[in-house]
Amino acid sequence: MTNPSVGNLTRRTFLELAARQSVAAAAAANALLAACRPTAHQPSALGLDRRALDTFVALIDEIIPASDGMPAASAAGTLAYLELLAASEAALADTARAAVAAADGLGRERTGKPFASIEVTERAVVVTALAEREKVLFKRLRDYVYEGYYLQPQVWARLGYEPYPTGGAGPTMARFDPAMLDRVRAMPRRYRSA
């Protein structure tokens, strides 16, 4: 299809172009997220060194662990998303560094080891203590982790969520069957007449 000028753009053509752009944008975003993963040559946008990054991964995986066929936060791409977001949102990097310091401090206080080095069973206790002691910090971190996790297409697929573009057909509902109300209609009154 040729690129129509703005003056000749019909609604249908606009919607077709928007759908193509959405598919292309999703592919580009996935490639960009993969490229944002920190490596030895490219430091973390969160401002974390390798040890702190290990602690951060353990922390976000404790907030959303793998269970019931769902991936842990880091396995779903949450870390890559947060790295990408941190490039434009300085508050996220501050939150990550503060959360790592707090988790390591609580880990050392309870076990004598930094958070990433303690047993998985003890991590839940440390995260619970972190949530109680540092309520505002923990809420900010948890919200970032939830955002990063639930924006991942692989999570959508496992939850059965199907995104529908605006302007197009969405999910269809089953036709209403009035017979479904027969049982309720047959019940005695559960209210008083005034």
C-alpha cells in the first residue's frame, strides 16, 4: 500500500496503518528490551553494579516468583523493561538502589549475608520485613515490578488476555439467554416491601 497523504486518509486506511504500526512497534519494543539487558560491556541503567543487580533480580523475583506455570519477574522480561524505563525515569534508579541497600541491610541483619546470598526460604521473611519497615519504598518498587511484569506479552498469553486495538472488533460475548434467570425468578422474595 502506498503512503497516503493526510488529506486523503480515510478512517479505514488510518486503522489499517495504525494496526501495522502497532505490530511494528511491538516488535521494535521487544528488540529494544533485549538490547537493554545489562552486560559486562554495558552497565545497568538502574545504576547497579553486578552484585547489586543480582540482589535486585532476587528481590523482584521474590515480589513475583515463578509459580503455577507463570514465570518469575526477571524471567518474564521485567528487568529489561525496568532497565529501559530507568533511562528516562531517574526515580526508578533511585528506588532500585535504595531497595537493594535496604534488602541487603535486612539480609545481613537477619542472616549475616547480603540478600542475594541467603536461602530462598529466608528471602520471603526479609521481603516481608522490608515491606513493613520501608512501606513507601517497597510500594514504589512493587508498583514498578507489577508494571514491568504485566506489560509483557508472554504474561498476557499465559493469563489469557487478548489485547484488542481500538477501532476494531473486540471480544464477542455469548448471546444472553433469559432462561438463565428462571432459577432466580423462582426464588422467594428476600426483601421487604416498604
